Amino acid sequence: MGTVESIVREREKRKCIASFYEFVRHAWHVCDPAKFVEAWHLKVLCQHMQDVHEGRSDNLIVNMPPGHGKSLVASVMFPAWVWATRPEKIFLCAANTDKLATRDSVRCRDLIRSDWYQDTFRPRWSLKEDQDEKTYYVNTAHGGRWSMGVAAKATGARSDYTIIDDPLDAQRGVTPNALREIAEWHDQKMVSRRIDTTRGEIVIMQRLHENDLVGHLLKTYGSRYSHLYMQAEYDPESIPPGANKGFTDPRSKGELLFPQVYTRERINHLKLALGSYGSAAQLQQSPKTRVGGYFNRTMFGRFSYSDLSPIDFDMAFSSWDCAVEGGENSDNVAGQVWARVRGSHEKHGGKFALWDSVVSRTDMAGTLRLIKALHEKHRFVSLKLIEKKANGAPIIQLLRNEFGDDSVIPFEPGSRSKELRASAVSPACEAGRVIIPHDGEASWVDSWLSEMESFPKGQHDDQVDATTQALLHLTQSREWSFVF
């Protein structure tokens, strides 16, 4: 007769083998320092994944908001659970970046090596020492795991399962090229890597665009996939046809998916941060197509110069979009004065005020004169935010030579498009955090509003560029756009 401890361990083993959810419950402490929170949505997710493993479903699409445990369950725990009974199985796992793919691969390996896993399952196999890397390891039962970022080469890797976890990066933006490249990567590389090309794929992601990978799969191969569709706030009318077959969401309309962690207050905060388009996509899994532009005049609050003065500001700077060259066919140079109102201000506390704006078609020398003139007019402003491209780079150096290195803040958008920048700041505008002068108090307001509303189809976008870089600086946004 075994000891009490061995009997308890055997019971735990049997539970974990029979139920992937029980495995997740018991293994959680190994993978995450946070205490496991019982949640019905995790039980449903685990059952759908177990159905794929046990042959009741061929392939699976899971749409779920970020932060609800999907990556830990799917990319870390599922391969380890399968290996507890079928160590010969081979996994090919992909995430939107090499870094994330490596992170989850290492966490899975750490789980397998843990005392809990080894004591519970006492596997007759082990990880091979000569094929044990962060992104590629093999066990002595001939199973293995390859991990990679999306679009990486998968040459030579053959798998029983492919797990694709959030292939689109919300922070880098969703462009037509990115959507096309991911669809081609899936169809031309990932499908052919499976030993059985008709089954064994799990795609788990938040929605970011109507034509993201999930949109592509449902349009092209819809009947081959079970589709688990979970919204942060339950809205039965918006569930797409074919989703949640064999599963009934237990919530009433408006109920939250994971209220123990994502409370109503936290969801409301996310809505403000994401804006209407980001919320529809990432929280509700129902991405919208932008029919119009990114901005409309109803988004912006108004102030009177009699309401505010520079003593009410705790941050002020100018923001500049510099033309490529002067001349008849060049872009305009746009300069603006922006300020953040002190939180203690009774009417506009914490808001971002567009204080002044100038636009001119001029050359580099004229741009320097324009910058100096605006700062002469507003002596409370010393900092200058300038995009480091076109004429911006030499102008930055000239201004530093004259006013000192600390007077200029270079803005580097990297590969982020104008649209992506607009998408990143539009939630702040939607939330009423951006204020402009009342009509009649500044001659430039109508021109600025017209250009903002016509973006991205308008003739000019210089004022939009100066505005988006200013708002990114004011919000200290390290995370770029969500959707557009």
C-alpha cells in the first residue's frame, strides 16, 4: 500500500490526464506567481483544446480579449499536457515576435522540467541534451517543439500540431501588407508543415481587423474550424454565424467575461484607452472598418483664452512637421504650441490644449525663422518637438547649436505610418482629452479642423502630423496603435 502522499499524487495525476483544465489548475503555480483564479471561460477554452487533441474537432480558432490567460494555456501548458500521455507528438508554435515565441517555449520547457511535473507524471522520457535549445527541443520519445516568430522560416519542421498565438502585433499596427503577408505565411508555409494538413491547428488571438488571419481562415476554410468566440462584455447579437457551436455562453447581455480580474472599472478604463475601434476589436472581437477618417470635430473640447493662461500648464512645447523641400510643390511646414493643463484646473484639468498653430510653405531657412517667431510669440515655451526626417534632422542640429541640446526633442516614428500614429491618438480625442479654442478666438481653428477631418484622404496632412506627434508625446505613449 502506498503512502498517503503517493495516493494523493496518483489521484492528481489521473485528474490531470483526464482533463486539460485540471492540468491547468494544478500546474498554474509552476508557471505563474499569481494565484490561479477559477474561471468558467478557461474551462471552456481547455475543453475545446482537449477536443482537438482527442479527435472530436479538427482545428480550432479562439477569439478572446488580451490578458485572459489564453497564451499561458495554449502556448505553454497545452504541449506539456499532451506530452504527459503522448510524448511523441511534435509542436510548431508561432507568435507575432521571436521574443514572445521564445518566452513561451522556455516557460513550457521549465514546466516540463519542474519538480511538480516530474513527480506527478514520472515520464519515462526526458529532454535530449544535444537538442535542447530555447526555441527547439526534442524528447527521447521523438516528440519535439519548434517555436518562431510569424513569417520566420519553418523549413524542415514537421508537426502534429501548430499553435499560432496572436500573429498580429497590435502595437505595430495592422496594414494591408501585414494582413496579406500573414495570410500568405499561413497558407504557404504553416499548413504544409503539418503531418496531417487537414487537422491539428489552433489559432488563438484577439481580433484586430476584419481581414486578419481569423477573417482569412473563416472566409477560406471556415467549415474546417471550430470557432470559440468570447467577448469581454457579452453581446449575443454580435456573435458571428457558425461560432460557439455546441457551447452556450452562460452570461446575460453586458456581463463581463472575467470579472474576478477584469472588473467593470478596469474594462471601462480599457475602453477609454482603446477608443471605439480598438474596443470593438480587442475587447469585443468585432473589428470595425473605418468608413470615414480618424477624427471629427465633435471629438474636440473647446476653451476660451480667458479660461486658461500659461500658469495653468505643467508642460508646454512646440511640435513641428517640416517639409521635404521648399518650393511650389512642397508640403507645408506646420508648427503648433501644445500644453498640458494642470490637474488642479477646475474646468480643463489634465487635458491637452492646442494653444496656437502656424502653417507655411517655405524652405529650411524659412522654417528656422518660423520656429523662432513662434517661440518669440510664446516665451513660456522652450522645448521643440521635431520629427527626425526630411528637413527635420538638419533643423534639429541647427537649433541645438543655437539653443542647446536640451531645447529639442527628436521624434522618431520608425516604421509607423501616419495612419498608425493617428489611430494611436484618436482614443484620447474620443475621450474628450484634447481641447482647442472656441470658433472666432483663433483664425487657424477651422483650417486645422478641416485637415484633421479629411485625413487620410485630404490634400495636406502636415497639421495632422504635428498634432499626432504632439499627442503621442503628451500621453507618453510607449504603446502604439491598436487598430485602424
